[in-house]
Amino acid sequence: MRINTNNFFSRCTNKVLPHFKTINFDRLPEHKTQKLSVWIYDNCVGRFTIVDDVDCSEQREVKHITKIGFENPSDLTLFILSDPAQIMAN
């Protein structure tokens, strides 16, 4: 069993910190964000966040999104290549 020393403190933050690398999805329901949070906690090592946000495009459209951010860029890469991210993108 591998012990992650980051687990001694809360790894899930409630906001996107400036140095986090992020990915955006269309707004996800609460049950999907909870499943993603559990998957990230089990498979990634650094801090992360899952927040609801708004995105403004050049066409003056406001779109509700779910933003997922990772402290370690390698965690973002693992997430993008994983099954949960592929399911959320479709």
C-alpha cells in the first residue's frame, strides 16, 4: 500500500488557485462531480478542485461550465487520458 502524504490535509479545494491547470466541461450534475472527485482522489496525487463557473465567449454568450483544476500537470494528463474524462466529454 502506497501512502500519499498529501492526504494528511484536504486535497480538494473550493476554488481554482492561480497555478492550477484546468479543463472545462459543460455543466455536470452533482452526482457526476462527486464520482469524479472520488476517482481523482483515488488515482491522482496532488490537490484538485471541481467548481461550477461561467464562461463568456466572443459572441457574448454566457455558458455555465464545470471547471476541473489540478495542481500537478501530470494529474491533468492522467485525467484527460482516463475513462472518466472521455465519458464526460461525450
